[in-house]
Amino acid sequence: MSEGSLHERFGRAYPAGTVPFREGDPGFDMFVIHSGRVQLTRRLRQQEAVIANLPAGEFFGEMAIVNNRPRTATATVTEDSVLLVIDQRTFEAMIRGNAEIAVRIIAADS
């Protein structure tokens, strides 16, 4: 599948300030940042702590669908972005079809 068709099929525009998901939400999708930036935060000792500022090309939200557990962080779009939104079934098919994706996810979460 080409990058163009991925963008057409899965791409969604998110204006700055949008929160695709919050810590504790159920997770049914993962996201790939096609353009823009996303910040991940987590509640630590009653305060929001920034755990990552992700640029284009990075992915997030995959662990909720891999582990079938609630989101462990809140994602906030920090500049107008296009995110590829990948549901669990599509994600599983991508991993079966491309071992490099699985290796990258394992390496990122180690």
C-alpha cells in the first residue's frame, strides 16, 4: 500500500488542541503522525507530566490495542496535524504482513 493511499484511507485532520484520547480511555485505534506534532502526558502525583513530544513519522497509542488495556497517557495535538488512524484489525494485518513494523513497535516500547 502506497503512502498516498494510506493517507487517503486513514488520514484525518486534527487541529491544534484536539485530544484524540485521554489516560484511562479504552483504546481501539493507534495513530501515526503524518504531519504536525503530538504531546503525550501522564498524571503523576496529581500533576500532568510530559512524557513525549512526537514529530511527524512517529506513532503512538499502539499499546492499548496490543495489550487490550486502557490508555496509559493523554495525547494532545500541539500543532495542526494529519494523523493516520489505524484500527485494531488493520493494525494486526499490517503486523502480519510486515515484520519490520512489529520489530519497530517492540523496540520503541522496550
